[in-house]
Amino acid sequence: MIKINKILIPVDFDNYARKSLDLAQPIIKALKYGCEFASRFDAELHVLHVVHNITEIEMCTQKAESDEKKKLNELLIQPTNQKVVIFREIRKGRPFIEIIKYAQEQSIDLIIMGTHRQKSLPHFFIGSDVENTVRKAPCPVLVVRHPEHEFVLP
């Protein structure tokens, strides 16, 4: 039997905080899957947000970091199971690089990510953070598409 001790859920507040809750649905779905997996496998849930679209001045302020932590806590209120142990982390850098580094540092067994609806051509040709994570992650990656079919439990 496969043993999953640590699950990583990367989240992105750029769409969630600045545009609409609808754009946060892939994150919320990934968190629901993560909570269910963590509960069934008695695993830790690690939630990672990577700040990548801020200026150097904003990076240095305590308020910016405090705002990111507040958003993370608000997002985790909705789908979480009280029995699941959750670790929260905020990092600065390129998302897929920080996701991979964190997965290696913490010996993550499974990464669960939501997809993002991207329409720009440069993004299509360069590749997404999800694609780069799937290709380079040190562990399996489960990608939850939006909208996904209903999550059915046996």
C-alpha cells in the first residue's frame, strides 16, 4: 500500500484576492481533495503560497506579508477538516521553483494542484506553473481541473 505522510497544496492569491471568488474555485477544490486525502491517509497538509507579482518595496513591508497570511487563513476556513494538521508557508519567487524546493525540503509525498484558466498566448508557449511542477516534481502530482466532476467517495 502507498503511504502518504505529507501532502502539498500550492495556492495562488493573485486570482483569488484581486479578481473574483470564481477564479479561486480550483484552489478551493484542490484544498477539498487535499483535506480528504490527508484525512484518509492520516497525513499532514502543507499549504504553500508563493508571492511572485510584487515589487521589491512591497516585499520588504510587514503589511504585505501580514496580508498574505490573512488571505491564506481565510481561504483555509472553507474546506478544511478539523482533524487534519495544516502547515502554512509563504515564500517569494517563481511559483513552480518554490513548489519543487518546498516539496524536496519537506519530503512531500503528493502535490495536489488546481488548474488556472489562462488565455494568453505567451503563457501557452512558455508553459504553466502546473505543467512545470508536474514535469519536475520529486513526487506524484494530482491536478484538479475546473470545473471538475463531483468528487465521489466509495
